[in-house]
Amino acid sequence: MLNRTHRQTFQLVQEFLGAMREAGGPNIRALLCTGGVAKKSQQDIVRKCVHIVVATPGRLKDMLKSKIMKLDNCRYLTLDEADRLLDLGFEDDIGEVFDYFKSQRQTLLFSATMPIKIQNFATRALVKPVTVNVGRAGAANLDVIQEVDYVKQEVKVVYLLQCLEKTAPPVLIFREKKADVEEIHEYLLLKGVEAVAVHGGKDHEEREYAISSFKSGKKDVLVATDVASKGLDFPDIQHVINYDMPAEIENYVHRIGRTGRCGKVGIATTFINKNQSETTLLDLKHLLQEAKQKIPPMLAELDDPMEHTSDEVEGCAICGGPGHRVSDCPKQEQHKRRVMMSSRMDLYGSGGYKGEI
């Protein structure tokens, strides 16, 4: 899915550059540098000189090690979906890429949420990083109508068909596990719904077919795991259905952010029941309150510790969730281990990354 995200970005860059040339601007050349493509073809483009490179960390590092490409004159580095890059284990690769810069650069990290892992990474990797929030980091898109329904586990699949009638397609359905995605996909096909599925267990061709056919409108419904919650651009999705409420509230924010894009209003329907932890439900309750959405009875009845604290408290500093304090964070132990590991191993050297501003 990472290559697909980069191709989307590259296509957008090409559109901007094309518009600039048509308006009499300079001939700025761009390169898409990802795996799955012969390195020689990318090398031939580099030799002609490029000004913008859209790359996956692994292939870029490979090109730099092979001295096919240099970053001596590069002044800007952007990490899009920075939280996802860290989740996928690219932190060391990014650190190695940083070392190829020979002079000062400006680095931009984009993320829809600001969990502690991003804050820690920025502190370690950058010099005096500045945080710019467009709205509150981790807040839900206000163009999304959030509808949360209490649905017993055994009747979810029946209720799903009713939810599909709320809007016209396209509709995106999220499930937590790969096997569950396949189960819902097969069920929808049996019911005559034009559906495709995407998850990490499918091969490249299957994923490409599913995404392209859904994006082009040939298929009405896409069933997916969280691989479809970040990076992929679906500008016209009418409805997002969270068949499974994710355990982490930032994943919920990413999911519902697939609709209500480009100024359009979208709907996000989320199924909840007693299978969810109270911490997750409290986080959800606070997001709904913040966005002035309807609070279902099950959430309204929850005893909320945040109601007894100062209004200045904006959420947990560890995971970004607004429904609990740091002392109650389910990721507290994991965070402590990460901090200990960071203190034992200075992965990037005592002097920090050279050339950073």
C-alpha cells in the first residue's frame, strides 16, 4: 500500500508542475522512486537531473548508498503520514537518509494525529521543532457527521445492510482483522453488493485492482483493514462504516477522515457494544462532544473522570486520546519501555542530525 500512496502523491505533483509549465513557468522535473520498479529506469531519470523526488524510504536509501543519487543540494525534506512511517518501522531508514544531507535543510512532518511517538521522533531528529496545528491534533473532521450505534455482535452483519442504504456509493467499511474483511466481503457479494476487499494479506495485483476499481466507481463498496485508513486518497466517499470500533482513538480519526473531504459532508457510522474497552469508549465520547455530535445513551452513561478535571486538559500526552489521563493510559507501560530504550541507545549520535533547521 505504501507504493500506491507515493504514486498518488507523485501524480498530484505532476499536475502542479504541468500547470506551472502551461503558465510559462520553469520546467521542473520530478521522479517517483519506489520499489517494484527497475532501478536502472530511475537511474536514467536521475542522470537527466531532477528537482523533486517522491520516494519510499527503502528505495531512496538504496539509491543513496549506490551513489546513484545525492542530496548535497537538497534543501527541503517532507515526511508525509509521518506516524504511519514510524508504525511501519522506517525510523532507522529515515535516520540514515538524514545523514546524506550536506547542508541545512527544512524538514516537514505531516500527520493527522500527534501521538507521543511523533513528538519524541521530532524532538530527537530535529532542532527546536515547531508544531503547527490546523485545528486540534487528533480531532475529528467537522465535515463528518458521526453516528454511533449500539449493535450487538450477533446482529452486526444484518444491520450492515441497512447502513449501506443511508447513502449512495462509494462506501468504505473497516474491520480490524484480515479474516474478518474476507468474511464481510463474501457476505456482501452473496447479497449482490458490488464490493472489493483490501488488506495486508493480499498480493500487489489484488490490492491494485480493488483500489482502482473502487476509486473509478466500478465497485460500490470497499472492505478494508486500517491499511486503507491512511495515505490513500478517496475524494468522493459518501459513507464510512466502522464495523469494528478500533482500540486506538487515532485510528478512528484516520478512518472517518476518509469521508467529508475537500469541503464535502460525509457520514461515518460506528458500531459499538460491550466488547469495547471503557477507555476507548470514553475517547470516542470526547471526540463526539468536541465535534458537537449526538452522544448515544451507552456513551452518555459512562462515568467520565475528565468531567472532574480542569477544562484546560486536552487529552492524554502519551497516546493523544482525550478520554483519560496519563496515569490511566493503556499504553503507559509501552511508552515507558520506549523511553528506556531511547535512553540506552542514542540511535542518531550525540550531535543529532547534521544540517537540520
